[in-house]
Amino acid sequence: MSRMDSNAHHRPSITDRLRMHRLYWQREDQPYPLAAFRVEQDFFFSRHFHAAQPLLVSGKQIQPNMLSVEEFLPDYERMFQVSETIGQDAFWTAEPFTGIPWMEAILGCEIYAAEESFISKPWLTDLTKADTLKLDPENAWLRKYLEFTDKLVTLSKGRFPVGMPIMRGPSDMVGALMGQAEMVYALQDEPDRMKALFLKVAEIFLQVQELQRSRIQPFHGGWALGFYHVWCPGPSIWYQDDLSALLSPDLFRTFLSPTSRRICEGFSYTAVHLHPASFFLLDEILANEKLTAVEVNKDVGGPSVEAMLPELEKILTRKNLILWGDLTIQDLEVIKNNLPLRGLFFHILAPSMEEAVERLRFIREWRN
């Protein structure tokens, strides 16, 4: 039996995996960091679904009826089986096809394909039209999102949790509706309307999540942060505000701090997605007392893990950390030597099964 096969057959029990997650959230002593894995060659997640290949034609407008959920289900089953073969401690989580910009589509943006992903087209050229924004239960994109949810719950049969994919945050939604430059100008020209718009899209985002949650049964008494595959002992949600990188700390405090707190209300476990380009806003983000975790990307072409250590350490002093990306053995060694173990979760993208198992083995020998 090969070393990889040996490791794959030493899967932790469900009880042990749940216990590890509780220790993580309680920021208590752990034997080693928690880790989830994806085995993929690149970060273009739309391409990882075989069912999406016919849609990825540059310039092609995408309608919800073009997505056959049934055709996607073998992709989900394949991904789940790979995660189980690795023997990871995290719980692989299924989410509605993450390639689609769901919130932008639900908010009325036209969706177009590129060769590797999908993009949206702005339509809100007059802020007075923002008053018409609302969640229509018959919205075709919403119905497709919920169809994915229902069929993934059926596919799961209790084997894995179902959660939310990348759904964007208030700044990203408004930037998609208006255009990024137009959004920034409007912050100065029409601040009251913009405050109202940020709050409105945040409320619609929460309504969509509540509709999805109403269709999902708890997984072993808890819920999962989709896309990052972090199990939580209670109600959970995550969001992102990538376009906050265009705002000063003062503008962030004025326009996005209220929506960040609003999104986190009513949830025991909350996380925000963060790129290093937004580290200058870290103090404002950490000031959200309702936020319990910060997810940081190790971006392609971005700063190294070693260069990010001061920010990662700052996060860990106040919140839990989820570190996401192609984390190599060298990256893990840097973290092991410089950061505390408590409150540490990795979501690792590995180019092969062998690489994934090697990195998992390194993590499980963290204290050796």
C-alpha cells in the first residue's frame, strides 16, 4: 500500500471532525490546524464543472434555463468523493454553481460568459431607479439558485452539508449594478442615496440566504460556510466586499460598516472574505464586533504568506482566520513557525491528489 493510500484510509471519524471544528471556533487548543482541500489545477472554478463547458463561450448571454442542474450533479459527486479520498478533517460542502454571479443576476444584471468565467453587465444608470429593487419570488435566477439548493440537498442524503457559493457583498453588488467608477463618484455626489442602496442590496442578499437556509437541514446540528467548507455549530453566514478596496477607511466606515454589521446580525458564526489589497481597511473590518472570522486569500501574484504575517497575526489576536489558496509546504512551514495554532483554518488548493495528501500529512504532524 502506498503512503497516499495509507493516509487516505485513516479518515477521522465524524465525531472527531466535529470536535475539531468546535475547538477551532472556541479558539481552544487543537492538535493541529483544520484544513479543507480542493484538487484543481487552477482557480477558474467555472471550468472545473464539466457541465459548464458548453456555456463558456466568450460573449454568450446566459439565461437561467441554460443551466441544467441535473447535468451538474455528477460534478458535485466527483468533487465530494475526491475530498473523502484525501481524508480531510473539514466537511466538503456543496453550493449552487459558484461560477454564476448569482446576486448580480437576481438584481437584474445580464450575465455573459467568458472563456473561463461569467460576468455581469451594469444597468443602474439612474439612482432614482434603485427604488424599484426588490426580491421577486418568481425571479428566474432566484428560482434556479433554489433549484440547485434543493437538488444538492437530495444528492447529499446527509453525507455532506449544503451552503452558499460566492455571493458578493454590498459594495460588489452596487459596483455591478452601476459600474465601479460610477459607484465611487456617487459616494461623493449622492451619499444619502448610496447609503440607502448599500443597505437595500444587503437586505436582498439576506432574503436570498434565508430562502436557501429554509431548504437546508442542519448538518450534524450545525451549518457550513459554503465555498470555504468550514462547519459551524450554529447559524452561519459569510460575505465579501472586494470593491471596498476602492474606498478610504473613512468611506468604508460611513458606507460599509453598517451593512457589514447588518449582514452579521442574528448569526453566531460569521466570516468576511478579504484580499491583501484591502489590508489597509483591516482595522475597520476587525472593529465589527459581530464578525467572528476573516478569510484571507493567498492571491496569485499577490504577497507571499511570509509578507502577510503581520496582518494574519493581527487577525488571529481578535478573530478566527481562514487562509485560502495554493498553500505549499513552505507556506505551511512559515505559518507553523510564526503564528499561533488556535483559531487557524486552511482551505488548500492542491494541483494533485499526491500534493494534497502530502500537505495534509504535514499539517497532522504540526506538533512533531
